[in-house]
Amino acid sequence: MSSYFSFPSFVFVVYGWLGRLLGGINLTSMRSIEAMVGLASIALFYLPARPLLMKWMAVAAARAYARRRG
């Protein structure tokens, strides 16, 4: 791996491996990999964040309502 300006090159190596597994490095396979990574990152954030954010948002809304009624 290159340490040229601390540039993270391992991500590109992994994308290359995945591209070869999907049938070669071309625009279609790389866009498919990018879409899968994007959907996976959304799912990985959404699953733990949903229970936490819903409670936080409810508390914030209740406080805002209480201030307004004042």
C-alpha cells in the first residue's frame, strides 16, 4: 500500500477485487459496487440510529412544545 501523502489506497484495491468478481472492471460493475456500498452504509446507519433518534426527536419536540406553551 502506498503512503504517498497518507492517501488511502486500500479502498481502491478492494473495489478492484470486487470489480473483478463481478465480471471485470467496467463502468457497470463499478457503479453496481458503489450502489451496494451506498445501500449498505445507509442500512448500517439506519438500524442502530432509528431507535436512538426517535427518542431524541420526541424529547426535543416535547421541550419545544413546553417552551411555546410556557
